[in-house]
Amino acid sequence: MSDLSGKPDFRGAATLTFATPPARFDVEVDLRGHSQPIDGRYRWYGRIRPHDELDAFMAECGGRNRSGTLRTESGEGAVTVSEVDFWGRYRLQGAGMPPYPVDGDSGETESGDSGETDAGTAPVSDAADALDRAVALMEPDARASVELSRGYAELLGGTPAPSPTAASRAMNNRVVASIYEKLWRPAGVAMMGLGGLSMTAERDKAVADLRLSGDMTVLDVASGPGNFTKHLSTHLSGDGVALGFDISEPMILRAVRDNRGPHAAYARGDARALPFADGTFDAVCCYAALYLVPEPFAVTQELLRVLRPGGRIAIMTSYGREAAPVRTLLRAGSRRIGVTMFDRDTFPSIFASAGMTEIEQEIRGLAQFVSATKPATEPATGQAFGP
Ligand SMILES: C[S@@+](CC[C@H](N)C(=O)[O-])C[C@H]1O[C@@H](n2cnc3c(N)ncnc32)[C@H](O)[C@@H]1O
């Protein structure tokens, strides 16, 4: 992967053409890209500086995503033009050979002059760039339909999240989203009796358990307002990205507002069907969520599926105690609000039967932390997860 955080690989003039209806535009673009570690394909992406005629054309065509060809002095490539970002720039995405030299031998490549400041020539912003890198990790279908105009990747077409329980209703409430990081989560931690583990220590534990560094790709599932995602992202560099993934619009909007960064981006989708190919991420995190989702084992299966061989997973979920009367009481109370209490063995044995190694469990009050490493090769038999 290239280590050009914030700098385009190519900046300059290009010609954008469409076949139907036929159209041609001379545009100024910022482009960058990298090879995917999994499939080895080169993915490139970028922005077109504001362009009135292109605006009019896109509006006339009425389509958000249009396929065309982008040509520069050094080459051409098939490109998808999607919607404008906050600064009025159309987003571009392509796969395969990019329309610029990838080895840095162009005069414009890696020029590093990112000091332009007016709106029309502003450098690609770091946060928008992190979002592009995250979108590049998605399956082609998801990339084609994703909507990016609000600063995150919307994968559910704006459909509201299902809220069948009191707990899920809370997670989809704007007020809860706005106080979640500072008040709600710390109160929850106190209630779960995490034995003096501060928020900072809990975040550091996630970083250590996931063994984060450099240009790793990290998926933070059920990321809420990004309270862990942002912290995970600060341990990455280069093209590394931590993608917070959550189903709640208020939570994601809050994450975009409070916790974006050069290595942190967000997507709204359903963790029961993650839009990533098998083995996409170097690390997968899922804190304080498996006890809230209606199908925790389907989600666990997805977490393991998208983790690359040798990658690390870290979860934090509920622990329902061993003593039968306490357990019964806890289970009855939590079921009423839509929270599942898990026992000590459930996740370590799911991980073990998936062939995971280095399984570690730490129990603190009503919470358990479980981390593990995905085997380098798949276990011999297919796995059905669940107790
Ligand atoms: C308690 S918050 C956890 C936030 C953060 N990970 C933390 O540790 O503080 C649980 C999150 O799970 C999300 N969630 C619930 N069901 C989900 C699903 N099917 N897909 C994605 N996110 C989901 C909720 O929207 C909520 O933001």
C-alpha cells in the first residue's frame, strides 16, 4: 500500500466521457489508489473539482452513479462518478489500471503541493479520503449503490433501523446518540461493574487485543457514535482505516460529527449482512453490541467471515454470571428490555470451533472481553455458530 496519506497520487487535467448520452467534459481531478491486499486488484478513487456543466449533465441524467471513462495524459480507465461531497466535488471510483502512473514516474504524481486553500482547488480532505478507502473495501454491489453525500457510506438507502425492543429504540434515538459517548456509555460501564476499567483503559485494551498498527484495515461493528472507532484509528497510519459500521442513523451522524479523522470513516448498514468479501479486514472489533442485536450468532459469523486469516478479533459483550438464581434474575430483567446475557463459554467455544487460536477471555462484572486470532487456513468442516 502507498503511504501518501492526504496527498493525491495524481492531480491535474483529465477528460471525462460518457457513452449514453454521449458527453465529454474537461475536468480537474485529484486521484489516488492502492492495491487490495486480498484480491491484489488496484482500486483508485478521487474527486472532480466543481464543474458547472458536469453538474447540469448529472442533474439532467437524474442518476447518482454514472459510468464513464476518465482519460489523462498517461492513460485511461473506466470510472464511476457518484454524488458530490461537502465541497461540491464529484466522487470518482475505479478498479484495475488507473489513468495515471502508479510508480510515481509522472511529473504530477506525488507532487505533495497540498497547500492550495480556496474551495475550488482544496486538497482532498483527509476524512473524505478515509471514507473513500473504506468504500474501496466494499463488495462491488455495495460500492455501486452506496450513497456518500452525508459524509458516511449509506448502505440502507435511508431505511430506518428496525427498533423492536426498548434497547434498540434507545440506540436509534437522537438524544441518546448525542449523550452516548459522554454519559450513556460511562453509565452503562458503571452498571455492568467493569471493576474500575476506565473508558480510556477499555479503548486501550481493544487496541492491544487487536494488535493495531500501521496501514491495517479495521472494522468496528456496531460502532455507535464512533467512540471506539476514532480511538482505534489513531493507532493507524499510511492508508490504514478504521471503519465504524452501525445501523442507527442518529449514531452514525454523531460519529461523522464528532469522530471522523484521517483514518476513521463510517458506514450505515446491517451487521447481519456485512458488505465485504471474506477476509477483508486485518482486525474486527465489536464492543457492547452482541447483547443488543436480535441475531448475535449470525453477526458473530459475519465478524469471523470478514476477518482475514491471521487477523485479530476482539469483542466485548454481556456476562450473565454462573450462580443460577442471579443468572435467572438477570436474564428475566434483561430480556424485557431486549438485552441477551451470555454465559462464560459461549464465545470462547464459538471461536474455538471456528479454529481460532490465541483465545483469551477476561470477565469483569457483567461484561466479558474475548479476543482471538483467525487461523491461517480454514477449519476442515463448515461451522454453524451458536450455542
Ligand atoms: C451500545 S452501542 C455500542 C457502541 C460502541 N461499540 C461502544 O462500545 O460503546 C450498540 C450499537 O449497536 C448498533 N446495532 C444494533 N444492531 C445492529 C445491527 N444489526 N447492525 C449494526 N449495528 C447495530 C446500535 O445501533 C448501537 O449503536
